[in-house]
Amino acid sequence: MGAPSVESKLAQFGETQRRDAWWVELLPVVILLGGFGLYATLRAFEGRFYEWGPYLSPFYSPLIDQGHRWWKFSPALLILAGPLGFRTTCYYYRKAYYRAFFLDPAACAVGESRPHRYKGETAFPLILQNLHRYFLYVALIFLVILWYDAICGFWFDGHFGVGLGSLVLLVNIVLLSFYTLSCHSLRHLVGGKVDCFSCVAFGGPRHTAWRGLSLLNERHMLFAWLSLFSVGLSDLYIRMVAAGAISDLRFL
Ligand code: FES
């Protein structure tokens, strides 16, 4: 009798010898990522209640053509591709949504839905995920803009002040910074491809930076989630204040 063919050894979809409840970890991703996607889409199309006093929602920053001179739709739609592209192509989110939404694969050591046709990210459209490093450059620009917004959030009518919104925007940009700086592509750019730091220009500073980024990189998943919550909650807070549903709490 001959050896079993490679194909006969491939598991059927969902087939596994795992005894743990491997599917449980998919649920929070579906609920939280799906919920955020829905909320962000609704807010991006809403086109109002995105600023109040010195606060500007991160969904609408940088604010382009607010007066609708040449763009008649929501200004958020003009900038959406940057942050959306960065998150969508993120190495961590890719793993999370491939599993949770496409079940492809559903989990480690669990049978896939199309094992015979699997091409990974080598063919269209998933080959576009390789654009992540370019979205990183865009994200770094957004980071600078959002830091500017967060600092402006402490400036009320020409005077320094602190409101709850100021703190919300500050926490948000700190978490977004951790998320962006912990990016795998950035770590690779700074030192991941270097075999010998003492042999390259600026090897010392690069090694120091690479070690710092590596520390952040170990917590990339945590920062991915925390920054997702902080962006959504920052927008929600500003929306509620701008719509008059609540008043901004002023500390100073
Ligand atoms: Fe997640 Fe770059 S890998 S942001």
C-alpha cells in the first residue's frame, strides 16, 4: 500500500485535534473590530459634530475643505484612506481579521476553508498588503498632525486650560504613538535588516532605537487594541459634547 497523498492528509474545514475552545478568541475580534468598523463608517459619513472649542475628532483630522467649497461630502472621507490603510494592512490586524471574519485559517492547527487554493499574500488582492510600509510613512505624518491637535486641545480662546476632552485627546495620541512606533515595519526599517550594527553608519544610535522599538513591538497587539478604543472613544466624546448631549468637564 502506498503512502497517503499530500491532499488526503489535508484536514477538512474546521477539522482539528485541538481540545481547547479555540473559536472563543474569534468572538471579541468580530464584536470589537466589527463594532468599530461600523461606528467609524457611520461617523465618517455623518459629516458633523466633529469639533467643539479646541477639540477636533481624530476621524476628521486634518480637517480639509470644511466649508465644502470643492468637496460636498463629509471631510472625513478625504483622509480616511491613510489611517484605514495603515490599520487594514497591519500585520497584527491581518492575522486577527483573516481568522475572525474569513476563517482563513480559523486558528492554528484547524482545517482551512480552501487548503488547495491557498496562495497566501502572493496574489491579488492580498498582495496589496505589502503596501503596509508605505502606509507607515503616511501614519507618521498623521501622528504629527494629531499631536498638534492634542496640544491645541489645551488652548481655550487663547488661554491654557484643561478639559476632559484635552486629556482624552492626549491619552489618544500617546496610545496612537505607541501603536505606530511598535509597528513591525518601522522596527525593520530602523534595524531589523541589519546583521551588524557596528558595521553600518549610525550603528550605535540605530541599535539603541531598535532595542527601544523592539520593546514596544512585543506589545504591538495591546497597543493596536488600546489605540483603536482610544480613537473611537475620543471621537464619541467630542461628538457628544458638540451635539450638546453632555458638557465638557473643565478642570482648569
Ligand atoms: Fe501593525 Fe505595522 S505591523 S502597524
